[in-house]
Amino acid sequence: MATHAVRLNAVTKTYGRKVHALRGVTVDLPQGGFTAVMGPSGSGKSTFLHCAAGLDTPTSGTVHIGDVELSRMNETQLTELRRDKAGFVFQAFNLIPSLTVTDNVLLPFRLAGTRPDHAWVAEVLGRVGLGDRAGHRPSQLSGGQQQRVAIARALVTRPEVVFADEPTGALDTQTAAEVLTLLRQVVNSTGQTVVMVTHDPLAASYADRVLFLAQGMLVDEVYGAGPNAIAQRMTALGRPRAVPC
Ligand SMILES: Nc1ncnc2c1ncn2[C@@H]1O[C@H](COP(=O)(O)OP(=O)(O)OP(=O)(O)O)[C@@H](O)[C@H]1O
């Protein structure tokens, strides 16, 4: 049995001939961990997340989710793997405005053509604090509540890994804290794995581990750090390298 939820080995991603978004990234993301990925704009964070989640294909190197190596899979198998093992939360909540909260959360079942477990859907909505909003439309909810619907939708398939790309990017500080606390609880209470890209040191401080990317390479990491320590590491990444005299 794999002890990692996700494993990247020597992963590169080159767009066209010249844009080296990832330049040989090797890292294990353990099961039941909360990992944040930080780095300057253009450092490869989203590319990292997309390759780790099987949304994008590396140019070279391997990605495993659990014991399964993604490069060995065809597009249909990848779609099934993402559906069964991964949940996704993005900055834009990507809810369907005409559907109720419950129907938005039921979408993964509809897309998979499987029978929804209504009791479980109700329980997940309760967990994200929206048990009393099940019949509302997204437009009747605050931004934070909408993101909690998106998290419920990501959790309803009981994924092994939740991939979150700037999940608090569109939220105010207080609402962001609620969403991050929820992600933290997911890890603590269910042992699911969360991987989150963020620009925000405060958001990253909810994670157990923060990975720092610069120019497509993993250049640093910290464990259990607070927002100030994380911000300092980020600042250090932005400093120009010393020029030899
Ligand atoms: N589909 C694409 N085609 C060409 N270049 C791309 C593509 N996607 C990303 N890139 C380039 O790859 C590099 C890494 O991009 P990526 O979006 O992963 O960085 P990021 O750290 O997530 O950036 P940001 O913080 O600004 O969202 C950038 O130079 C970007 O322009």
C-alpha cells in the first residue's frame, strides 16, 4: 500500500519549446496531509497542481496518485481516476446558478451516472455548515457559502485527495478563514489529503507543510510554520540572486 497520496518524480512540463513551467519536480505528498504550494507568479504552481491531479500531462517524469501511475492511463481511465479519487476546488466556485445547493453537490453523481446517496449528501452539507441552505440557489449565498458548496461537491465522492487552486482568492479575510478551517477539518477528521495552491501566507499557515516553487523548481519547504515565517520565505524567493563581481 502506498503511504503517499500523490508522488511526483522528476516531473517536467514544457509548453511549446521554450516555456519550462516545471523543471524536474520530485516530491511525495503523504496521505492525510495538508500541503500548500506557494511561489511567485509564473513559478509553476498551477502547472504543478494540474500535473499532480492528472488534469495536465507532464512532458517527462511520472505522477502517481496512490499506486496508480498516471502516464500509463488513457484519457478515459484518467477521467475515471479523477472522478473517483480526486476532488477539485477552484478560486471561481464553478457552481451552476440554476441548480439548488443540493443539486450542485449531486452533480458528480449525475456526471458519473451513479445513484446518489442522498443521506450522505445531506451529511456532507451539514459538515460544511450548509444543512439549512440545501434548497437555495448559489445567488442567494455569500461567496464563502458558495465556496463551501464547492467543497461539499468535492467531498461528496469521498476522494482520496482534494486539489484546491487559490480556494480563498475571491474571499475576504474572515470568510477565507472559515473555508480554510473547513479544509483543515477535512484533513483532521477524515484523513483525506489536501493540496492547495495559494499566494497567501496566512492561508498557507493552515497547512502542515508548505512547498515553495521558483522558476519551475521546488526550492524550499517548511513544516508547521506560521504566516510570518512563510511570508519571510516567500520574500527570500523574490530577492535577486547575488551577482558575482
Ligand atoms: N497553457 C499554457 N501554455 C503556455 N504557457 C503556459 C500555459 N500554462 C502556463 N504557462 C506558463 O507556464 C509558466 C507557469 O505557469 P503557472 O500558471 O503554472 O504559474 P503560477 O505559479 O500558477 O502562476 P500564477 O501565480 O500567476 O497563477 C508561466 O510562464 C506561464 O505563462
